[in-house]
Amino acid sequence: MKTLFTFYALLLTFISIGQNSYVDSITQLRIERNQHMLDSTSFLNEDEKAHFVRLDFFEVDSNWVITAGFRKDVGDVIKMKTSTSRRPKYRRYGYLSFYVGDSLLEVPVYQNMNLLEKEEYENYLFFPIDDYTIPDESYPTGRYLDINKPEKGDSIVLDFNMLYNPYCAYSYRYSCPVTPRENKVHVRIEAGEKIPILREDP
């Protein structure tokens, strides 16, 4: 019996260490992303930097790392609406199905037709999402998650802690896809990036 208790104590220790390591790694990525915003000479101009205070995030939570079912269903090429008059070409590649609480969601995932021409992006999938944290906590046109096609099988791991804002959240100079209505979900996804903290009058 003592041996069994020792085993479970060690198992819980390893699980705790793993969770702490995960939280630390995401936290470090956020620190680096925030610093990049401040240091970059090409991403934000001087006026935009003067307004920018810092990025803001939901607390890292490993419960938002979710295994989604994947169903391939390639659609026609569409011109996706953006924050400007630009209409980049995308196509639905399939659907992701997953639970948030008791709600089962099935949401499209897309391929960027221009990026498909580049070998390094052949497995890249674009997953925009609009949820009930919008517009008070999250960026109004939705957030993005970059994922890869499943190497095999019919599932994809979604880490919603990695949800990020489009560039338009920080600068009017960018043109960003607006989340399609098919990707609007009636749940709160309290993970990933929030609306950035900006100064009104620098």
C-alpha cells in the first residue's frame, strides 16, 4: 500500500511539474511577443508605439488545450471579407468539432490560397473564431489560431491559450480577415489574447 501511495505521489508531482512547465513556456512567449511589439521597427510606427502600452491576455489555463475532431470537407474558393477593401482568397478545408463546457461546436477551418503556393505553408490551416468574450474583452473582428493539418488520423490539438489578435488590433495600416459568421460560436473562450492596452492621449 505504501508503494502505491508513493507511486501516486510521484505521478501527481510529475503532472504538476508538467503543468508548471507549460504555463511558464506560454508566459515566456507572451513576454517575448510583448517585447517584440515595443522593439520592432517595422510592425508599429512611432505614433502607434506611443499609444501602445502592452498586450493583455487571459490567464494561462491548460484546460483550454483541447483535442478536436477533424473532418475534411474542402469547399469552393471564396473571397474573405477583411478590414479593408482587400478580398484574399481562402477555401474551407474542413471542420473542427470540440466541446466547450457542455456545448459541442463544429467550426470551419480554412486554407489561404496564396500561402498554399509556398512549400513551407502546405500544411498550414487558418482558424479564425468569434466568441462571447467579444467585444468587451476580445478584439471585435475575432481572433486567430494557426494550426497544421493532422499528419494522420482525424484529430487536431487546439491550444486556445495561443489565440492571437489580427494586426489590425494595433494599427489601422493592416488589412486583416474578418471572422466569417460560420466561425462565430455562442460560448465564451476565456483564453489567449485580449484587447490590447492602449493610451488614448500619449
